[in-house]
Amino acid sequence: MKNKKLTIIDLFTSCGGLTEGFLKSGKYKGLAHVEWELPMVRTLRSRLEKKWNHSKNTALKRVIHFDIQRTDELLNGNWSDLSLNSFSETNHASIIKNGLKGLVRNTKVDLVVGGPPCQAYSMARRSHSNKLVKDDYRNYLFESFIKVVDEFRPSVFVFENVEGMLSAAPGGRKVTDRIFEAFDNCRYDIYLYQKN
């Protein structure tokens, strides 16, 4: 058990920067990586094959091309016609049928990491158009992150974003208050790291 690797799910994976850091430590094994932009999905699948010696089939299973806002389908599979039309050709059949839960099965998830898109929280973007930012659906992508954490109950999660998130308040309520409340409802303690 001494050399057992901890397991990780990476959400909003992009090209896999967080994944790469954890894998390089030699202490983690990636279970799943979820990203909705296909060029990034292809890049990470290629990286897993070439750098981390995954088979093509394993990389196809583990890097999931999907819209995380459809969280129930992501978790459980049995995709809707809309999801099938958008994502069936770029995913492994077992993910479509059984979702993340089918991939993970009885494996303990030790860590969930992710950085939801930061454009909605960017100070530069807010200086251009406050209305655009207020109505941006990306303000609420943290809800999908929380649903995945709540489903797998890892010991730890890492939620990374830009400094502007600390003051973002779409609809008049701070995003951080919403996030802290949601994680508190899931019985997690939050430790805020802010670089000085």
C-alpha cells in the first residue's frame, strides 16, 4: 500500500495543465478528465498516450469530451439525444452508456481538481461590460464542479480560479458566498489560498 497512487478527477481540464502537474509528482493516477473543447481533448489524449503510456482506448475513455453543465448525464451516462448529437462521435461508448460513475466504479476518488472558466470573473472583462459579466452562464459553472465533488466525496478538492472571483457578484450576491455555502451544504471545510 506504500506505493499506491492517489486517484484524481480533473474537471474543466483544458489541455491538462493541472493533470500534468499531479502526474509528474508520481503520486497520482488520473481517473477522468472532463473538457468540452475538442482541440484540448485531443491534445490531452495525445499527451496521455505519448508521455504517460496510456493506450489509445484508455485515453479515449479517460478524457471525456462533454459539457459539464449536463452534470447528471456526465455522472450517470444514458445521454440525451442532444448530448449524443454533440458528443457521441468523440467519446468512448462506455462513457456514453455509464458516465463517470461507470468509469470510476468502486475506486475511491482521492482528489477532484479543476478551474472553471475564468472569463466571467476577470477584472479586465468586468471593466468593459458589467451587464455581459452578470449574464454570463460561466458564473455558475462552479455548481457542476460541486455536484461532481458531492457525488464522489474525495478527501480533498482543489478549486482554482482568478482573483476577480473574490469580488464577482452576479445577481447582487458574491460568487464566493454561493460557493462556500454550497460546499458547506456538502459538509466540506473551505480553506482560501490567496497569493499576496
